[in-house]
Amino acid sequence: MGDSSKQVAEMRALVGRDDMKVKESKHFILMHDTPGHADARQADAGRRAIQLLETVYECFLLRFYAYGVELEIPKEG
């Protein structure tokens, strides 16, 4: 994804909360406020959410590819 610090700063300014945690993946930046010290399931919610986003993204692209539809994938978000 490259250097996303500018995007994260813009997101923080938009949300208005500096306490939000950030998870990044190949295609997404996720801000969340799930506690990091609660039970293991809650502490892991951000990681699971971003994994789900990546899975849905890949399935979406594969579905269109399977039907011969070429999608123009943006280089930058």
C-alpha cells in the first residue's frame, strides 16, 4: 500500500478521534475502536475485519474475471 501516513492523518481529522487504532492491509486502511486489552476475541476484531475486507475484495475481482468482465483496478486510493 506504500506510505499511508497522510491518508491516516486525513482519516483521523475526519473522524475527530486520535484514539482510533489503525490496521492496514494490501488494499485497505481500517480505523477501529475495539479495545486492545479485553478478551482475545474483541482484541482481535480489527485484524479479522481487515482480513474479511481483503477476502471480499479478492472474491469480487475473481467473480468478474470468471465472467470475462475486465475491471479497471485503481492504482491509488
